[in-house]
Amino acid sequence: MISATTSPSLFGSAGATTTRKKELDKDSFLQLLVTQLRNQDPTNPLQPYEFAAQLAQFTSVEQLTQLNDAVAAQEAILQTSTLLDKTSFSAALIGRHVLAGGNQVTIPASGAGEVVVDVGAAGGNAKLRLLDANGAEVTSRDLGTIGGGRRTLTLPADLPPGTYHYEVTVTDASGKAVAVTPYVTGTVDGVLYEDNEIVLRIGDMKVPLGNLAEVASV
């Protein structure tokens, strides 16, 4: 016979019940509670406050479990809704000229390309470097003096055609480096889903949707 003083708590870590089953649902709780009441020591029965405490503990766990399930379901719905919204928005960008954070540029066969950069301070002397997929320098050019702020730089016409990563460095009159933020610019001609994110295809370049900075008016 199991007495109230020697039997393990319904939610204790000891005993065969918790060893066999880590989680206690409603049916298991009621079955265990009835068994405990049926087999308690008549000379030392389970006190009302002990019964109430165990019942309250079970109720709290049950409510938390239901709350966690509800939150998880809501998060899944929200993620799906967000993905659908992003997909719809991305599809609407096809054919639109955009500006996005990134350092890719496509030099056309004519060699006459352009890049957009944000230049800090008052600007200074600018230099362009084109890099291949491995980060090796393909070529470099001096771009002359440029001012601060957002600038669209027309590149020299003798650059080799292709798609590259680029660097624009600017130094002021004292030789100090000026902050430069590079952008990718072009017309969106496709939308992809890669590595769990939506990617815009701009010619041979791929830009994450999250990098989008501006969409030109139609």
C-alpha cells in the first residue's frame, strides 16, 4: 500500500512512472491520481492541500503546454504568410529597375558599365577594382575625383566584359580613406528561392530580397 508520505509526487523525478514516461497527459494524470487515492494509507490519507497542490501543478503544466502549442502554430502561420507576401512582392519586381546593397557589376560587351555608391564626407580621389569569383583582381582603374553622397559612376569603356565583384575606394586630400557603400543596380528578370531566402536575379547577378534599397518608378 502506498502512503502519502512515501509515494513519489505526481511530477517528481523519481519512480518507475516518470522513468517510463517523461510527459504526463490528462488521462495519465487522472489514472495515476485515482490509483494514488485508492491505495493511500487510511491512517494517513492524502491531505486536501496536497491534492490541491498536485492538481494545480498539473493544471499549470497543461496550460503551458497548450500555450506553447498555440504559439508554435501561430508562428508557423505567420512565417507562411510572410513568405507568401514576400513572394508576391518579389514577383511584382520583375521588369523593374532596382537598387540593392551589394558589390556586383556586369560589364557589357561594349565595356561601358556603371556602378552606384554612397561616398562619405566630401569625397575625394576614387579607384575601381574588379575582382573575379575567387577575389583575385582582374583589373583596376582610376576614376578621378568624385564628390560625397550617392553617386552613379560611369566606368571606363575599355573594361573586360563579364560579371564581377567590385571595390571603389576613395581617399581624401590628406590620403585618409573615405567610407564607401556599394550597390547593385539593374532590371530584375527573375525571382529564385535559394538557401531559405528569396533572391532577385538581375542578369547574371543574384541579390537577396532583403538587400533591396530602392525600386524605380515605372
